[in-house]
Amino acid sequence: MSVIDLIKSRRNIKAFKPDPIDEQALMSWLEAASYAPNHRFNEPWELLRVGPETRAKLKHKSDFWGAPVVIALLSKPGATPLERDENVMAAACFAQNLMLAAHEAGVGTFWSSVGSSAQNREVLGVAEGYEVIGVFGIGYPAEIPEAKPRTPIAEKIKTLP
Ligand SMILES: Cc1cc2nc3c(=O)[nH]c(=O)nc-3n(C[C@H](O)[C@H](O)[C@H](O)COP(=O)(O)O)c2cc1C
């Protein structure tokens, strides 16, 4: 699939099959994701493999829609508010890379913001200053929703003199 087709066909998956994800494949998607742009090459992403006990404590309403793998993505603290924002931006690029790499292999991802609550930060053991970019369910999709139509991009473009 072309990059454009991959980007356009990726969906936030809300129904997974229980089939396991190959560990080497997962590592290869994470490694590919680490080629995300990042300012001053500070590689601000950190990952938590969420095991069953921790997963249950997160109390996600649908338990990540049955995804066999759950991973939390964090961004490191910054010395300034700008650096913190840039770390979040770079980690979000990591997230998109990860989702696209998995999607290319026919594996779906679900992005949840469940990790941002104070309670779940504690469950995940997130240190102060770190941001939880998302908690991702990863697995083979049981259902793929239709794409939500996007606003024509021309409406989002302002041309400056
Ligand atoms: C920062 C961020 C947080 C998100 N948190 C959630 C969430 O908590 N629950 C959820 O169902 N989807 C969440 N999503 C996924 C969006 O709902 C989803 O991407 C959007 O509906 C567009 O659908 P698509 O990704 O299939 O194109 C999140 C996406 C982003 C970028």
C-alpha cells in the first residue's frame, strides 16, 4: 500500500480479535516509530508494556476492546514549557508511525486517553513532568469502522501575503 493509502485507511479500532501479536513484529514497529522527528534529537518517548494486572487497574470501560497488547506511550518532561510541548509533539509523531507500521501489517490500534487521569497516572507509575500521550490497544481488528469524512483541506488553509 502507498503511504497515502496507509494513512487514509488507518482507523481507530474498537473491536479486536484475541489472536496474539508476534513479538518481533511489534518490536520492529516500535523501532520504526522511533524514526519520528524529534527536536535536538532528544528521543522524548518512553514506553510501558502494560501487563494484565496493571491493565485491570486502569479500569478502561471496554478493556481496550479486547486488544491482546496494551502499551502506554509517555513523553519526557521538558526544561521549559516549549520543550515539554515539543516532546509531546515528537511523541505524537512516534504514535502515528507506530499506528501506520502496525496497520501496514494488518494490525489495528486503538488510542485511548485513559492514562491521563491522576488515578491512572498513579496506576502506571508515571513520574511528575511526564505526559501520557496515550494508552494503545494493539491487535488484529475484528471490525474496521468506516472513515469519518474529513473537512476539505482547502477550508483549513489560509494563504499569507
Ligand atoms: C490525543 C488523542 C486522544 C484520543 N483518545 C481517545 C479516547 O480516549 N477514546 C477513543 O475512543 N478514541 C480516542 N482517540 C482516537 C480518536 O477518537 C480517533 O482518532 C478519531 O475519532 C478519528 O478516527 P480515526 O482515527 O479512525 O480516523 C484519541 C486520539 C488522539 C489523537
